[in-house]
Amino acid sequence: MGDESPLLKIEGLRTVFRTSVGEIAAVDGVDLAVPRGRTLGIVGESGCGKSMLSLSVMRLVPPPGRIASGRVLLEGRDLLTLAPAEMRDVRGSRVAMIFQEPMTSLNPVHPVGRQITEAMRAHDKRASARELRDRAIEALRRVRIPAPERRFDDYPHQLSGGMRQRVMIAMALACRPALLIADEPTTALDVTVQAQILDLLRELQAETGMSIVLITHDLGVVAEMADEVAVMYAGKVVERAAAVEIFASPQHPYTLGLLGSIPRLDEDRERLLAIEGAVPPPFALPKGCRFHPRCPFAIETCTRAQPMLEEVAPGHLAACIRAPVEQAVELVA
Amino acid sequence: MTPLLEVAALAKHYPVKQGLLGRTQGLVRAVDGVSFAIARGETLALVGESGCGKSTTARLVLRLIEPTAGTIRFDGVEVAGAAELRALRRRVQVVFQDPYASLNPRLRVGETIAEPMEVHGIGDAASRTARVQELLGLVGLAPFHAQRYPHEFSGGQRQRIGIARALSVQPELVVCDEPVSALDVSIQAQVVNLLKDLQARFGLSYLFIAHDLAVVRHMADRVAVMYLGQIVETAPKRTLFAAPRHPYTRALLSAIPHPDPGRRGRVAHLGGDVPSPMNPPSGCRFHTRCPHAQDVCREQPPPLREIAPGHASACHFAEDLPPFDAAEGQGIAPLAARRLALYAAAKLRRSGAAARG
């Protein structure tokens, strides 16, 4: 990171939903930083709050949700204090987002080229139609779509899943954002296409110097992309470190569980090391450490006090009183 | 011993009709001459990208669609007439990919699981209810779940319901059509482990469809890799992963993301999309994307030929391909490996003597 300030800094972010059982927090006090030109991977299972976190950054939290507290600093400016019109300007031009299912994010009744020029038009009222068309074709070329002049007039259903995700990326990058939030961008795709899209994102990052927030449930995908990693569980960050560090020395039992769940080629295990159970819903969080009911290392203390996110090695934070587990394991009865 | 399922030269062609008169303009060769066999208690994995014909093959085996050509023999008997088909319908069950779309939202989970038994006239209402309770326990759900509706369950739990439904009529073969593709990695592992446990317990055979070779590693005894409607390589699991002899198999292996940031960017990935099955490339269908393609590949289709006992490849250069190591650079860090072992041990201790290694 050096001494450069991070592009995006999230401080004490809390996103809550008002429900019949009271107010529940989908994002519960999250601190994160995304360095310039680098990739932060946010990893966790469905329901851990990672998507709600990214929607909070975009200020697109669906009602009845709202951001209760915290700061989202983009290039030093708190996005949460911006007027709606200012925020609209930020979206697309400074921060853009791509989603898991490109088919539902594209309008099926318009050609893809027109959808890209529309996004450009929103941020550039003066450009001529001809100019926008050229720029959109250029955008399609940048995401390595063959024969972009012909693809410009294609409808989404005429494209393969991988091509659609490329179009989404072209659209997201049309206005050269400083930050791209990619929410499970490859989850619905074949492994071969996933590899292509991840390669493309890395190449585009090298070309443009943009920062990326990559949201995924797969630590394998994180290893392919991320420089920094944050592991989320039940609305909280439970571990944070550089990617190299987190794979060399995973600390939190939840991170271990995610790592053990990945089917691997180098090992002929008969059974996968699954995490039993599921993420608790935000209205039924267990007392103490939120992971303790699923944690094989949990002790009585874990059921009482919520562990703080503390530094376990330089630049490596973990919220677990049992970490590192090799020291804890002797104490198990 | 006769295999439980034997499929020979199976094909499914869809005519493409255009214009006012609906004239046939061409054929989509979704499945184009596929043969394989599955022994009792065995898992055969069918792997390939979207559009390779693997799901169509699954539907043909289930006889949800009629084959254009080829034969399906189940337990030694060719499935031709209505009588065989009726027996097949009970003895072969299916678990679908999408646990959201494959459960009826208006039926309670207990009704969904009991439905196949009703259709086949198995037991009375009381015995079926008892069986539903038993099945829920088998797949790791609780008896009270029978009264709930599908929307109250997570994706992984719904897949467990789908598995319970498939098992309700005591099938011998279960066709699993991408049963874990829509699930989180952590939940995938749970479901894969469950399928393996059930197989050991009931001696089930699986036809396991997947687009991801990594998942297959933990499920299959044998693997068949499909590309554009044809099998391009088939081998016992260990052989296929240790020494793949078709460039497409290698490409699928290279595409798997590894939990090792050190490997990043060092692997060349397969470019392009799967060509249209309506107009497949001449010669070897893979030649347009193959890094090893020569002139002969553009001209002559390579037959699927045995290159070692039980190992067949449809590549002109199967024997001449350079060495390949799928797990290259994938070493998990020693400290991480140690902690994973501790995690596994602690988990085993917690789950008590009931758990198996």
C-alpha cells in the first residue's frame, strides 16, 4: 500500500433493517480499506452480509433497510453525506458495479450497444450519437469481444453467458470508474468462462489502474484475484489480511472451514471438510461469537463474549480467542 | 456382471425450423453418439461446459426426452416399451440443479417427498408419513420440516429435500444433474459428503453431471468428459486427474481456481466459447480452441480410442501430448495445512463416534 491513502475506506458501517422483531443489522460495524489499483476480496457464505455491504457503498440498500451509522470515504469524500444528485454522479462515473446474473442486469428488449451508450449518455450529455457509438464499440473491444461492430446490435439473448458478463463489464467501465464492485461476477458461469472473466478483470485493472472489490463465496476465486482479503460472517469481518498472508496462515476457524470446503486436485480426500450448519439469520444471532455453534474449536467463553477483531500478526486481524488454533487445541478436553 | 446402466450410440438431434412453412434448416446435434456404462454402486461423472450435451444426456437416460438414435439398457433390459419405462421411472430417480425451481412451492416438504411413493403406489398414507420422517433424518433434516414449505429453506436444505424425494422410492440409479452448482462452496461440500454417505449406505449408482472437475474429484469413480455432444475422454478418476490425455480435459483442469495466490496468472486459460452444435467445426470439434491443433485435426475427426485399459481419448495426439500436472503450484501452505488437519480432527471429535473419517 505504501504511504498512499486508500481509494475507499469504510469505517464503522452499520446497515440495519426494520422488521417486526425489531431492528436487525445485516452489516454490523465493518471497517475496511481498498488500496488504489488493488483488489479487495470479500468472502463469506450467502447471508453473511457481503452483498449488503457493497450495496451500502453504492447507497442502494433496498427499503426497509437503511445505513444507520458509519462512513464510506471514496477519495476522502464521505459518500453517505452526499446529496442524492451528487451520489447519482458518483455511481457509474467513480464507482461501478457488476452482478452475478448478467441476464437479469441487461435489458432483454434493447441491443447491448444501446445499453452501453445509454450508460455513457447519463454521464455525458454533450457527446454526439456517433461519438457514443464509437466509444461503446471501443468499450466492447476492451473487454475482448470479437467483432464488436457486429455485436453492438445484438440482443442479450444472442450472447453466451460469458459474453453477457463481458458486456456488463464494458458497461460498468464505460465511464472509467476508479472502483469496480464485482458481486459474485463468475458464480453462474462455467469454470472455463470464469477463468476467462477473472483474467480479463486482472488485465483491465492493469490497464486502467482501477481498484476492485470482489465479492465471492469461493476462496479459490479470491486466490486468483485479490491482494487483500476480508472474511465476513453474520454481518461482521472476522478476519482481514493480505491475500498471501491469509492463505499462508489462515487464523479464524471460519476461514479454515471455507478453505477446507474447496474441492482440491492435489489431495485425494474422500470427504470434503465442510462447515456444518448454515449462517444464522440476522434476527437469530447466537450470543457470544456468532460462529461458535458451527465452530469445532468453540469453548464456553466463546458462547458469552463477542471476540474483538485484533491484530494476530502485523497487518493480520482475526476475531477469535482461539486463534491460532494450534495453540488452542492442547486445551481441548 | 451386467452393468446397471448401459448406453450405446445415444443421439439426440433437434431440427431447426425456420420460415412460414417451418422447413428444417439444419440439425442441432445436442448429443451425437454417446456410449457409456455404469456398474452397481458406481459413480460416473459426465463433465463439460454449458452446451456440451451433458444435461441432454441425463434427460435421455431418464427418458424425459426420446432419443433420436441409440439404446439404453437398464439392468440388462433394453428400455423400449411402456412396461420397461414404468419400471425405469421408479428405479431411476433424479436430483436437479436448481433447488429453487425443482420443488413445488405450494406443497409442504412432506408432500413433496411422499409424491413419488404415491405415484408408484407404494405403501399407505401412514407408512408413507413414517417413511418421510425417516428420509428427512437421512438427509440431515428434522421431522418437523415435513410441515414446512420450500421457501422456508436455504439452497442447501432444498437440495437435501430434493435428495430425500429421489430416495423415497428406493431407486438404484440416481441422476444428479449439477446438484451442487448453484450452492455456496461450503454448502457444496456438505451436499457432496451427504451424497457419498447415502451411496455407501444404499449401494446407489450415480450419474453425476457437473461442469467442474474439482467437485467430481470427490464424487466419481470414473469420469467422461463431453464436448459438443460427444465424449472426448473417459478414464478412471485417478488416471484422468493424474494423466489427462485430451487437451480439453486439461483445459478444464487448468480453469479450476486454486486456493494459492502464488499460482495466479501462470496458467494459460482456454479462449473462446463452445462453437454452435448446429454447425460443429470440421475434423476434431475441439480444434478451433486447441493449443495443439495440427492440419490433420481440421480434416479428420478423431475416434474415441482406448489408449490404456479403461482410458479412452478422442485426440489424434493423445500419446504425444506434453506432460501435464493439474495440481501444479497448488501446494497449500504448510501452516494452513496443519490448521486444516486440526480443524478436521476437532470437528471429528465434536461430531462424536457417529462420524466417519
